Amino acid sequence: MAAQTPARADILIRNGRLYDGTGNTWTLGDVAVRAGRIVAVGRLPAGYPADTVLDAHGLAVAPGFIDVHTHIEDDEVRQPTADNFLLDGVTTVVTGNCGSSRPDLRRYFRQLDSLHLSVNVASLVGQGTVRKAVMGRARRPATEAELQRMESLTDSAMRAGAVGLSSGLIYVPGTYTRPPELVRLARVAARYHGLYATHMRNESDSVRQAIQEALLIGREAGLPVQISHLKLGGQRNWGHAAELLQLIETARQQGQPVTIDQYPYTASSTSLSTLLPDDVQADGRDSLRARLARPATRRQVEQFLVQRLRSKGLRHFSYAVVASFPPDTSYHGRSLEEINRLRHRPHTARAEAATILDLVLQYDTGMVFHGMSEPDVQTIMRYPQNMVASDASIRVWREGAPHPRGYGSNARVLGHYVRELRVITLEEAIRRMTSLPAQTFGFTSRGLLRPGFAADIVVFDPATVADKSTFTQPHQYSVGMRYVLVNGRLTVREGQHTGQRAGQVLYGPGKQ
């Protein structure tokens, strides 16, 4: 009997090096896509029918990359094509990180459906957002009645489809939250098979204690722990990355599910207000202004900033560079030391501290902080349970001077750390970008090149893939991503966005 002719594919990727996402070595073969799904993988017949054939000779074919730590809120409206992610090979993003999410996730998911983004989106529910909805920016423990209201809001978010609970414990009001309160909300996420993703309470001098706190919350609440953007800030802490990883690995060996993510750079990025003491930020910006209007309080905060600088072994705030300051865009890309001198103030740390307070009172300035070591970055990168993440928004072209991680995190790993430095293998890097995040966040039909899985696929050139974005010239797309498919739609072709917007909302298992 004659062999049955296969159904016609929408897209057929021919002659590629197939990296299936498991970490196994590549095989030569083809991938057929129909109706948004992978329908065949392997050495397909020469006459396999297809509407569009893509030649992947000499190219890597992999599942679309999953960025588990993003902050796309607001920018998805302004830039729904998400070019910076797609040209970095990313087809799915997880937002709502660091304790900050949309307060009404059901409404947010409906908005995403109507926007038709070019990437898939999942969201965590932010503990800080929940606390703020119930208590504002109050610096005190929650009452039992408030805890019950926060549990109810978390429950509603999980039933709306959140994939877990996030915390940002260096940000107000997360910084005012103690472990028992976090455990209460994490238990709600656990009921719906969510995870706990945390920007820990400290990432420098007390990072070990912060990891222990995160593990404690996971154990007591009975859910997996995802440690966001693991790093070691401050020169006196450099060289201890292996000790932190051993803490995590020990927990895993004892049966606790723990994973981490990392952006491949020696600089972080967050708001300028994180430099300020917690107590002066309580109860909102009006309270902050009132406190800093008192000369004695202002002097105390300036001295706090100077002491914090000295603890890093530094004399000036040259390590802190402005990424976004809408009141004066000429500050973009300049350090706080430079801005202080532009204001014709004394070249002293105390004067720079005064400048910091002036900026904070005008706008919660976005910053880039240079403070990590390259050997630590590489040590953390070698850890097998580590995913690549950008900690970035959807970049609006030419806006501000943002951290380059929003343009090039995946390409930097593939080009610089895999091809040039050989810190990890290409197979392993792809596993960290695909099946590991899919497994961690419960995306059951993504992250692998397998029949029946969603056709999120990236085709790139291992010999040329590279990040182009830099700290001085951040607005540059990565190169080497030849084709990107999102839910079976060709969204990047020959390195150019096609305009397709086939992204979907990815719901957590608690969706009702």
C-alpha cells in the first residue's frame, strides 16, 4: 500500500541543526508546522508538502526562548511588537516580577488579548501590589483582617491565571513585609500549583541570609522557589558565588525545588529610590517630601547615603548611571558624579548625596548600577538550574539610556559566553532558555521541539549571533536571529520583524 501523503504544512524548516531543548546534542533534520503546532520533527521526506519552506542549512533550530523575568507593564501598549525580545530569540515573557504586577490580572489578560502582542505573556501576582491595595505604603505588620484581604486578592489573581506569587523585598512596601506574611500569601499560590519568585531582601552584604529567607518561605508554604537575578553586589562580596550556589544546591538535594535566573552582565538596573533608607519612604511620596523637607532628616539621609557609598569602598557615585529621567533627558547615560558636577556643586560624596535626593524628589529615576564581578557572573552561569532572564521591559526605540540586557541577554550568552568563552555549551544554554523555564513555570506544551507542542521556534546562526547593545549605546538589536515563529506564525524573517502579532496569554494551572 502506498505511503499516505502527510497533511500540508504551513511552514517547513529544512536542513537545520535541531537543538530540541533537552540539552541533548543536536541532530540534523526538519520541523513541520501546521495550525500553530509542531506536527513533525526529524528527517522528513523530500516531497513533504508545505506553503512556506525555510532553509536552515548551517543554522540552529531551537524552541523559542522563554524570558522568566520581565517588567513589560505599560510598554506592551506602546510597543506591542516587542521587537527587542523577538530579535533576541524570545517568544514568551513572564511579567509581574519583583512584587509588582497589575492589580486586576483578569482585566490585564483581557487587555493583552485585545492588544495582540507579538510574544506570549504569563504573569505572576505581585505581593507588593497586593499589600499596597490593602495597606498602602504603611510600614508595619499587617493585621489579621488585612492578611485575609490580601489572601483573597492573591486567590483571585491565581484563579485569573497567575503562574505564582512574586516579591520584591528591597522595594516599598515589600521591604516592610516579614516572612510570616509572605508565607501566608505563598500558601495561597501553592494551592493553585504556583511558585514563589523573589527579588530577595538583599543581594550584597546579607545575600546569604536573604537566600535562607527565600528557602524558608518555600518550605513553609510548600511551593517551588525561583530566585530572581542572582548576583553578588559590592566588591567586598565578590568571589563568594560558589558558596551561594551551594546553599541552593543543598536545598535541592534535600528535596526542595529551587531554581534561579540571571542576566549576563556585571551591572544591575532599578530605581534610584532603592538607595534611600526604608523608613523615609513609608506612606508615599507626599510623606517622603515632608520628611526630606526637615533639615535634620535630610542631613541624616545624606549621611546614610555617604556611609553606604563608603561601605562599597568608593569615594564617589560614579558606579550609578541614569537610565531614565524624563524631567531632563540630558542626564541619560551620565553618572550621579557627573550630574552633580554639571550642577556646579562640590566634587564630594556629600554633595552627590544631596543631588540624589533632589533627583528622587523630582522623579523616581531609573538607574544602572555597576557593582558585580565578571568571575561571579561566570560562576553563577555554570549552575545547571539557572535560567537566562533580561529583567527588562519592552524597549521603546531610542527612549532613555536603558540597561543593554533588554536588547541582548540571550544573544550575549549564545555569542559571548558560549561561542567565545565556552563557559557553557550551546546545548546547555538552549536548555536554560527553553525547557527549564517551561518546566519551572508550568508551560506544558512549550520549550521543546516535539510534535504537538506550540510552534514557538527560533532559527539562529551560532557563528554570528551576538548582542550589539552596550551601556553607552544601548538601542541596538541583537544579530543572528534569522527566523522566529510565535504560535506558528513567522514573526521574524531574515532578521526583520514581519509585523505578525500572534502572541497569546499563557495561564497558570489555577485558571478558572
